[in-house]
Amino acid sequence: MRRSGVLFLAAVPVIATGVYFVMPTDSADAPAAPPAATAQSAREDAKDRAERERKADDAVIAELPPGLAAPAKKELAQQLVASAEHSTTDWRTTYGSIEDQGDGCGYTAGIIGFCTGTHDLLTLVERYTEAHPDNGLAPYLPALREVDGSDSHDGLDPGFTAAWEAEAKVPAFREAQEEERDRIYFDPAVRLAKLDGLGTLGQFVYFDAMVFHGPGTDADGFYSLREHAMRKADTPAEGGSEQAYLNAFLDVRREALLTRSPDRDTSRVDTAQRRFLDAGNLGLDTPLVWEMYGNSHKLP
């Protein structure tokens, strides 16, 4: 995705840190726990606590409606994202897309805009190659590792774009793109939005923000944007208004877009998501009409 300085978390927004308290003992002669043992115990406590929290969250989510994860709504989400990423709502035509958009992220490719400079394209090809070692992109893995984090094409030109387009015709690679989209972006975004008490529109707002800004904690990464929004308004899970919180989140996101590039087109926020929100369409119900970069789109 088009972002810089991302801490790529792959759906792990917070790393728990444990605190170990040494309780007083009745025996003055009892030996103190070795530092290594104390640290190990703290790590185990943190891991156990995180696992309990994850199971508690799973139980909460299991009681909620599917929201954006419902097949029809998920299809709708891909169409909306494709209108921003590829200027089309026919997202299944974009597996083979690849170009350098001059945004500092190297090549942007595939259904969700995986980038050679932001680690997600490398991760996609690595995971795909584990299952399909003889694929046409595997020879480019050394070069992809070298250019990761930059906009360089070293070792990729002139053949990488053709190799991507050819591999995108392979059903297994199309499936791999969808799986990686869900693993890194869709599933974590929808899960967190549900825990924040957001409905289908809010879940999409999180998903689109995670796609564009990346699952990172840098200044304009998704988790930083969320934290900033939560300082401005309470989430529904905290007792706040869903509409007020989403307005705050979109304000924060718009500010981040313009801070990074003052000339950036903010259609993604202004004439799409904000339009749905202003209409009170928290369920992201069709028909939908929106504008993206000067193009009008409608889903009946």
C-alpha cells in the first residue's frame, strides 16, 4: 500500500508487555528469582493474558452480526476499494495490474495494491512460493527483498511486470492475493471495528484506511489514526455516538492524507465514505452513489 515508514504488524496491533511483581516472602533467606527467570515468567504471563483477551474478544464477535464479513457486503467492500485503487468496481479484473505510480512505494500491483516498497508484496510472493515453489515470481525474491522499503526497481526490471501479469492468470495466485488481502487487511480491520462497536460502514471505513495507510503504528499508520480519533471522540463500545466517532476518524484520516501530500485528492473520504455517513447509511446499504477522483460510480 502507499505508505512509508510502516511497522508491518500483520494484524497484531498491540504487543503486550508483562509486569512481574515479586511478592514478599516470610523467609529472609529465600533466594531472589534470577533475572532471566523473572523475565521469562513475565513473558509467559503476558502471553497467557493476551490469549485470554483474544478468546474474550472472539466470544464478543461471535454474538455480533456478520456485518462487512457477510458475502454480499464483502463483495461491496472490494468494489468500493477497487474504485479508489483501480478506477473500476470490477475488482476481479485487477489481479494482473502493476505499475509504478511515482509515490515512493515502487511497483503497486494486484487487487489491493500490494507494493514492492512496503513489504506486503514481498510477503505475498514469499508465502505463495512456499506453496508453489516453481511459480514465475520466485526468481525475483532476492531482488524483492533488496528493494523492500524503497522505490527501487533494482533486479526487477525489465521482467518483473511481465512475470506478475503472467502469474496473475494462474488461479492459485489469484487465490493467494485474496487470502493475503484478508489476512493482513480485511479480517483485522473488521474484527477491530466490531470490537469498537462499529457497524458495516464503520467496518469498511477501517478496512479502507488499513489498505491505504497500512497496518502500522507510524504517524499515519492505521493504528495511530485510530488512537488519534479515539482522543477526539468515544467509540460506540465506549458509549459514544457511532456517527460522531466516524466523523472524527474521517477528519483524522483526511488530515493525515493532506499532511503527507497537500495536493492529494481526498475523494476517498470526502465524496465516498463521508457521503455515506452524512446520509446516515451506517449499514452500507445499496444503492450507493459516490465519486472517486472525478469519476462517478453507482452500485444498484
